[in-house]
Amino acid sequence: VKIAIIGGTGKLGRALGLRWARAGHEIVLGSRDPVRAKAVADALASSGRVSAGDYGSAAASSEVVVLAIPWSAHRETASAISVACVGKVVVDTTVPLNATRTGHALERGSAAELLQRELLPSARVVAGLHTIAAGVLADASLTIESDVLLCGDDEEAKKLALKLAEDLPARAFDVGPLSAAAVLERLPPLLIGLNKRYRRKHIGIRLSEV
Ligand SMILES: NC(=O)c1ccc[n+]([C@@H]2O[C@H](COP(=O)([O-])OP(=O)(O)OC[C@H]3O[C@@H](n4cnc5c(N)ncnc54)[C@H](OP(=O)(O)O)[C@@H]3O)[C@@H](O)[C@H]2O)c1
């Protein structure tokens, strides 16, 4: 599958690019800075097919678009890719953290629902990957023990996102409709707190008895 990773030069974006390139997918790293994106694409080239582009062209040339950008850039980035995303599967990984990283920036709802409802209404939005640490994905020698939890209202889009998550390779679960993103996006502050208390870096979530 040809996957555009918007924010592909960041910690999560490049780590996903590495894992999916190794799984045989074709990756386009989308960046605001073509020089930085080219350098990251070159660094990942030994893992598979990885190229670079600006946000709009990366999204336009791909079948699936993954958003790996900060909450502060969510609205602006969505507007840069909106034309390219009509009818496409868009996987939103955004975690809107508050200023102290202890909670969600929104009083209710989620970034993903906002994306689907207001910013990219013609895209098929799936939300997920919030609870998996980029540091684990970035080291291909590490086994991914955390599960990928995904939600969305478009069943076909969700099925494709689940398959891509399994290709990382990780266990992937459908946690329900897009409204479940309100729960998923509120889990990372809890993981940030756990990492601090237990002096760890990559604590994730794994389901049991499944
Ligand atoms: N890190 C993790 O372990 C992890 C895990 C799960 C979910 N997430 C979520 O994934 C998203 C990305 O996290 P990250 O840790 O990869 O962040 P990051 O390392 O800061 O990378 C974010 C990327 O977004 C792009 N970007 C676009 N607008 C930006 C702006 N105004 N300010 C800064 N960067 C901007 C940048 O790429 P260009 O400059 O090249 O365009 C940057 O490389 C966040 O929403 C985060 O909550 C992260």
C-alpha cells in the first residue's frame, strides 16, 4: 500500500515509515521542509521504498494518509491536505495534550472526530496508534509488545488500517466507532505519568484474555 506520512520527519512519523517500509509498503514522508524530509527518506532507504514530498503532494500520491503531527498543527495541516484526502483513508494519531501533558486539551470529544466532522468531512477517518511509543517502533530489532487500538465509523477504512497496524508488526484491535477516539486520546497522559513514576520511556497498552 502507498502510505503518506504527514509529519514523516517527526519521531512517530519516521518510526512508522521505517516499520512499514520494512513490511514492503511504499512510503512518502510528507514535510513542510523538503530538505529535511529528503534527508530522513535517504536515512530510511535501506529499509525499503521511501520518498519525500510536501504535505499536499504526499497525500495526493498515496492511498492512505497518516497524520503524525502535533495537535497545535492539526487544523492547519488538515487544510493543506484536504483536497488530496477526498475519499481517502486518513489515520489520525494526534494526541491533544494540555499544557502540562497531564490531560486532554479539549473538554470533550476528540481531535479525530473534529477532523472527520469539520476539517476533512470527505475523508474516511480512522483514529489510532495513540498508545504505542515511537521509541519502540524506531528500533526495528525490538518486538512490539504494545497493541494498536483503532476506531472509526467506516468499516472498510478501519479494516485497512488494522491490516497496516498488523504489518508493523503488532497486534491490532478495533475498539469501535470514531467516538471511541475520545477515550483513546485520553490514554497517553496516563502513560506519560506511568513512564515518569516508573522511570520508563515506552510503556504501552496490551489487552489480555483476547
Ligand atoms: N512520539 C510518540 O511516541 C507518539 C506516540 C503516539 C502518538 N503520537 C502523536 O503523534 C503526533 C506526532 O508526535 P511526534 O512525537 O512524532 O512529534 P514530533 O517529533 O514533534 O514530530 C511532529 C512532526 O510534525 C510536523 N509538524 C507540522 N506542523 C508542526 C508544528 N507546528 N510544530 C512542530 N511540528 C510540526 C513536523 O514535520 P515537518 O516539520 O517535517 O513538517 C514534525 O516532524 C502527536 O500528535 C503525538 O501526540 C506520538
